[in-house]
Amino acid sequence: MSKIIVEYAKCVECGACTAVCNTNALQLDASSWSLVYDKRKCTGCKLCIKACPLRAIRASAKLSSAAT
């Protein structure tokens, strides 16, 4: 199950989330300049959620309940 949910319709590929992702779970694809999320690498730290200026990333329900 994913730890975060990326709302690609809101994402403008600014790279703010990729800059804070310590596990490279979020990366910008060099050829298409689109955001790629690898849920296997995600640790659920939520730094990407805090970094996203457009709130295009949110915690999954499982992560939200586990973190509180």
C-alpha cells in the first residue's frame, strides 16, 4: 500500500518534493520532466507533503492514522 498519494493533476513538477526526499521515492523523470513515485522506497516521513507548495501530495489514510 502506498504511503503518500500524489495528485498529479495539481503537480507542476517544481521539484520541491524531490529535493527533500531522502530515499529517492520521488524523482523527476529526466526525459518527460514528470514526477515519478516509487512507493517501495517511501518511508512515510511526510517531508514531501510539507515541501509541496501546491499541496499535490497527501498522506494515505493508513499513514495518517498510524502517525497520530
